[in-house]
Amino acid sequence: MLKYSDLSSDEVEKFRRTFGKEIAVLNPQEVESLIVTGGFERPVLFCQTLFIHAWYARKPTE
């Protein structure tokens, strides 16, 4: 993806070096667990584009 963007080769290399240090990536199971722990019903992953995930969840009415 980065190879074909307008980034210079130095910028691409900087991204690669810092990705694991400055960007937190959780697997979908961990995200789902966090949502449920927050009091929501089981969430639904309804969209994924590269590293961006969109979830839908309802909070039960009491």
C-alpha cells in the first residue's frame, strides 16, 4: 500500500520502524471483549478496510 502512495522511500521506512511501537493493533476478539466488558451486547463487525474496523453494538436498556 505504501509503496504505491506518494510517500518517499524514507517515509515508508519510518512508518515500518514505528508501526509496532506507536500504533496499537488489537485482534478482533480482543476488541469484541472490550466492547462486551463495557456493558454492550455482543458486537457485530460490519466493515473492514485495511486496519480500520467498524463495529455495531447495542447497550441493553434497563
